[in-house]
Amino acid sequence: MNPLACNHAYIAYKSQTKVVTSEPETDQDDDEEKFSVEERKLKLEEKRENIAMKKAKRVLFEKTYGPIEMIVDALQQVASRINTRIDGLIPKLKSAWPEMPPEAIEVLEVELAAAANECADVQPDLSEYLDSNEESYPSWINGVEEDSTS
């Protein structure tokens, strides 16, 4: 027997068995890589869904989807009710505190009148909601009723 030939045969045998055993490891590595890629895709998709849900909740809580006309009407109703309460405040104070100095009553009347005047002059700024073209405004902003026949 030739020892050198035996060594070469043994090395060839070992290198062939390594190739055979290494192939399933690469398949397993490929499967793991595919799994990790799919897992990353799922995580990204989940993050996108979370972002979309947060945006939807923000819109819902801000209630920016309602027409401004409704908001203006609600504020007018609130203002008229507050004005009614303010008008009845001075007589109630006089009945609760009969010795109230007239100077204090005058100061209260002036301040309440100034507050009511400031609230009456409030106008909503619609510039953020409108285009530069006035013809493209919705009818509820222009105060024109839409014709139901057209």
C-alpha cells in the first residue's frame, strides 16, 4: 500500500462527504434567510398599519371631517346662551350682595360688555380650507343652497 495514495483517497473521501453535508446546511440557511425576509416584511406592514390607524384616529378625534358651517352654527348657539347668562349676572350679584359698591357694578358691566363685543366680532378664518378660486368653494361656504334638481 502506498501511504501517499491512501492520504489522497482519504482527503478526497472527506471533501466529498463535506460537500454532501454542507448542502443541507445551505438549504437551511436559505430557508432561514427567506424566513427572516418574510418576518421583516410582516413587521414593516404592521408598522404601516399602525401609522395608518393613528392617522385615522387623529382625524376622528380632531373631527376635521365636518363642514365648517356646522361648527359656526354651534358656536353661535353657545355664544347666545353665554350672552344670556352674562346679561343675568349683574342682577344676580346685586340681589346676592345688596351693599355692592356702584363702582364695582360699573366695572363689571364694562368688562362684561367688552367681552360680549369681542365674542360677537369673532369670524372664522377659512383661508386654510379654501382654494384661491372662489368659484370652487363649496356652496355652504358661499351661503348658496345647492339646487336639488341639477
